[in-house]
Amino acid sequence: MTLTFDTICATISRLQHDEAPDDGRSPAAVAMVLVERSAGLHLLFLERATDERDPWSGNLAFPGGRVEPGETLRQAAERETREEAAIDLAAARHLGRLGDIAGAHLPVRIACFAYGFSGALPAVTINHESRDAFWVNLADLADQRRHITAQVHFRGRPVETPAIRLPQPDKPVLWGITYRLVMQFLKMHGLF
């Protein structure tokens, strides 16, 4: 199956969302930014800067963060993407909202909105919250040989967790909430 923005929209549109779950978790939102290229779809990842106050310090993530007062989840994802990566998602096609992910170690609930660009990779300029920004081919994320169990550290403690070893050898493994969002996306489209 060839994955297109139309098929992504059709699949994601079937999902139901509870806009105000009463589970005591803090709402946050992220953007899954995809680019359609001749070599297939590519996803944007940010490598977070090292910061002892940040529980996800040094990990891989999608642009995103907390929802500000008066802001919708989608508006938060779009604002955070402008702030963290200097990408204006108004120029992209909104593909839909994935199923929310509840944090396994912290009381957060993450809404993920998918956006698509066709052609050239959008220019990315990171802010102080990230160390790097880079693109990964969706085919590499779906490659089962890259799926491993890894030992990572969360708040100074070792954790054994499912992860994806990326083709970029200098990058940490993809794990945690961002891993779970990627896996949800791969599975809903029959890629894993």
C-alpha cells in the first residue's frame, strides 16, 4: 500500500477523541510533521537540549508542549512548532489527530496532530529547547530490524523499554511518548 496524505486523512478521520478527559493529567500537544518526497514520507524529529529541569532532556520528540490558557490543543501544537522549529503549519495540509497518549511516568496527556508538506523539506530553525532537528524516512521507522529493547535513563534511573534505533548513528534511540505515537501511526496504516 502506498501511503498518501489522502489515505492518512481517511484513516485518522475514523478516530474518536474525548476533548476534555477527566483524568487529572495536564494537556499538551505535539505536531507530527511529514514531508512527501520521491523517496517516501519523512518525519521531523527534534533532539531535545540537555536541561536538568526537563524530564525528557536529550530525548527525541515532535515539536510541542503545554497548552496555554484560551488555546485549543491544535493551536498549541501549531504555536509550539513555530517556536521550536520555525515551521508555519498554516502552509501544510492538516491530516488529522492521532489518538491521545497518556504519559507512563508523568501525569500528562499528549494530543498529536499530523501535518503534511509536499516536495522540498521545510527549512527548520531550532530554538534553545533543542540540540538538533532532523528528518527520518518512514520506511526506516517501519523496518522491524530497527525495533529493539533498549536501556534508557529517565530522571536518573535506568528503564528497559521498546525503542527504534534510527539510521542516524549519532542519535539516541526513539522511545517513550514519541515512540508510542510513531507506533500508533505505523500500526493504523498497516506498516507494522
